[in-house]
Amino acid sequence: MAVIVHYLKRILYGETNGNDPELISVAPLRRVRLAGTLTLTLTSTSTSTSTSTSTSTSTSTSTRLAMSRALAVAAVGFGYSCCVVPGLALADVASPPGGPAAFAYRTFDFSAPSAPAVLHSAQWLRIPRTDGRLTSADIGLVINDADPYSVAVGEFYIKARRLAPDQVLHVTLPARATLTPEEFKALAATVDSAFGGAVQALALAWTVPYAVNCNSITGALTLGYDPAVCENTCAPSKRSPYFDAATSRPYRDLKLRPSMLLAADDVATAKAMIRRGVQADASLGLVGGPPVNAYFVTTDDRARSARTPFFPPPGLLRRWNVDVHVDTTQAVHDARRVLLYETGLAQVGQLDTLSWVPGALADHLTSFGGQLDGGSGQMSILAWITSGATASYGTVSEPCSHPQKFPHPQVLLLNYLQGASAIEAYWKSVAWPQQGVFVGEPLAAPFAHR
């Protein structure tokens, strides 16, 4: 909060006009914790003859507009909902000079959330620099001996990533979609006792179970089971300490192990996914190589397009040879060398026309994409894996369209570009991941060249 107040004071004292690029930098805002709609009251020295301090209502309308705009840009750019300054009429906030496209205000209605009425960000965010990444020496593999799929995929993964015996844990779990809290408690205790400090992340060799009550199994294993989420799944959940964190050693530094399911529709598809993950390592960002494509798509589904304000600017990132596309369409089709695809629909069409590079990431914002058994009536995220993506993410219980419960587009891409593995890039991009399940080959790292 102090960081935002600092920038608002700079506006009050005429040191910036509210367009300061630092206002939408992730790095200086990493300590800020916002949830729901933030209301901020500031005190400032009046410019009149009075020597007393007053609230922001004593400032001019133009100054209060600048304050509101700066606060909104700072918070929304970081991935949070925002904000009005007390004493400023909502009508003034909604229609500032320059029109709504120049203003980052958005509502936060838990009962019927809608997409923000703003365009994509005009600037790139800055993320913390992280040295190193997770490798095969850091992973712990969990195999469910009661599930033939898990045994087959787990054994294949051991060979593919050359895991040592002490990196593998065999358990016995019900092969169904959801674990009870009691069943999960026993699993978590077994995992905690089996792996020491060297294991920084977990690969779970199964497709089901994918949930613990309304929590995802990856959220519960990484952050602990949270029964409060199930009281109102549309409410904000706890912020992950791993969100945009500057660490490549999450268990050492944060005492958590990000986890990911080696999930697919069948064993053959899972093996193909794992092969793509291994093949991806250090394969992109090479001098003279052909470009790859990242697609950020707004659809006509406003609620499911809630991430649009966080899309990056379009254009070629020459350093990594990644061409960023920001499109308005129902589906990308006939695209080649696809690295990243983020959209918002219950069903995404024309996936069979896409050609993916190894290590590709893809997800769609919808309520039940993380229900991997396909019974929700919405497209499962496993459709991305079948199409040729290497990792994905989706929620297992109704999240409402809080963008914080889904991958932040820029944080995801930028972490991947700086050499993070798929599990790191995806986990670091989700602020509230308790309901979301991560699937894929966790160690894929196409931009890791050191």
C-alpha cells in the first residue's frame, strides 16, 4: 500500500502526470496485497491558505481523476481489481478526459462479474529476475499404484527425465475425480514425510483425482487444503506466495512445492506430451531461428474475456523471436508454430488446425475447464494437451471470472521467456490458484539456455 500512496503523493505534488511507467511495473508493487474493491482515502496539504490537512475531496476534480487513474492503473496492471477515491463521483471516474479506454477502472461484482471495459495494456510489465530454474534433480514424482494409467505414465516419466529412485513415491488412492478432505490429509502426510528438502516441486502421474472437495489437488498439495473456499467459491481466495516470486527454489524459500498433473486422455497422449516437454528444453530463442507465435484472444464472451486488460502489446519480441498477437476472434485457426494461446470461452474451436511447438502453453478462462473427466459440459483443458500443447490450467469449481484465479497473460509469458520451466511459469502467473489444476510436463523449458 505504501508504494501506491507514494505514487499518488507524487501526483498531488506535481511530480508526475499519472502516466509514469513505473505505475504498471510488477516489481515495485510486489508487496501490495489487494482483494475485492479497494477504497483509498489520502490526506494531503491543501494548496489554499489553510495550513490544515484535508482528505482527497478537497483537491481539484482533475487532480482526483489523476489520482484515481494512477491507482487503478497500478493495481489493475498488477492483476487486481480496483478502485475509486472517496469523494469522487463514480460518473466522473467512469468518464475521465481521454475516454474510458485511457482509464483502468473496473468493477468487481462477485455475484455476476463482467469483463473490464478497457483495452489491453499499452506497456509491458516488469517481472522479477530469477536465476536458475527447476530441473529433473528438483522434482518428486508420485505414482498411484491403484491406477494403471498412473503406473504406466509414471514409469515412462522416470525414464524420460532420468529420475532417481528416491525421487519416486508410490501411493494408493481412489481413482475418482474428487478426494475427500480425510483422504487428502493422508496423501499430504505421506508426501511430506517421503520427500526431503531437495525436492522443490511435484509431478503427479494421474488424471484423477484432480480435486479435493472444491479445491484442486494441485492447489491443495502446494498450498494446503482450504475448506473456506468451499463456503463461497466465487469469493476471493488466498493469495499464493509463489505468485510472481523471485525464486527458483520454492520449497527452500517458501516452504511449498508447486505441483502439476501428468494428465491426458490416455496413456499414449500422456507419453506424447512428456516427449514434447523433453524435446522443448533449450529449443527456442535461438539466433536465426524461425519465430514462434503467442496468441492472446478476446472473444464475444465478456465474462470469460476478463483477462483482456492484462494482455501485452502486440508485436515481435526480437530478443526471443516471439511474435505476440492480440486478436478479437472466436478461435485462432490454421496457425503455425504456436507457443502460447490464451482465450476465454466454454468451448474453443478449431484446435485441430493448429501446429504447436514443443513446450507450448494454452488455457481458456471458463468455470470448469479443470474438471478433467469431461462431465461439466465445458471443454476440459485436456483438449489442449490432445491438440499438442505441453501444459495447461483450469479451475475445478466455479471461480466466477476473477482474473486472479487464472494465469496472468504477461506474467506467464515473461517468466517462460526468461527460462522458467512450465510448472514455474504457470504457477507464478496465478495469484489465487486454490481452485485451479495445473496439468502438463512440468520441466519443459524452451528458453532455458543456461
